[in-house]
Amino acid sequence: MPPSHVFANTSAELLPVLEELRCREPIFHRRDKPTTMAPGYWEVGASGRRYSREFILQLFTTSPPADALEAGWLTSDHAVLRLSADTYLFTYTLQQSQRVTRRATIWQQTPTGWQVLFHQGTIATTDVDDAAPAQS
């Protein structure tokens, strides 16, 4: 198994971006940093279901999301990769009590601030990285 830094590696010039985005994740769960979704935003949840921007906005009108800080959720292994001049892939691990997920969010820096383009969460069924999946 490779060391954790293989998966959480950020070049020095991107450290300010890493810090800005780290403070915005987990998306929708930071009341102190509201998330702005791009018009074409969609996501794949840890369940594998796909969710549209419209669905999420409607859901939040009836059921506001939990606040990560208040709930005691922990994030780790933060990393950022520049995809284009103003677009970045931000990855991290989220621990919500016993549930651990790997997260990936594509962010874009716009003249009006940061907006999220896409997000995916995947349940981590093991703490072993670079291991072949179990045969079924």
C-alpha cells in the first residue's frame, strides 16, 4: 500500500487554492460557506444515485442539510489538482461517525466567486488503498 501522500498530493503553488476549497467542503454542509452550484451541476451520491441541481435545490427547501462542523464530521487527505486555468479537482476523505467516503468535487473560480460543477461521493469499504477488489 502506498503512503497517503500519493493520493493527497498538492503542488506548492496550489496550496492557497487547497485552503480555500478545504474550507468549503463538504459541500452543502458548511453554513459558514454556502455553496453556489453552476447551472449544469449534478452529482453522484455515495449510493450511486445521480442527483440534478434542481432536485438538490428542491430538497433543501424542505430538508436543510446537516452542518458538518456541528455534527463533528472530519475531513482528511485533502488535495487539489488544476484541470484548467480556473477549474480544479478537489479530493478528500470524509468521516461521518462510522461512515467513511472518498469525495471528489470539481470547482470553478468565477468573477463572482467559487462555484461547484460536479461532485461524487464513494463509500470506502476498506482502509486499504491500491488493493485489488475482492472477487465475487
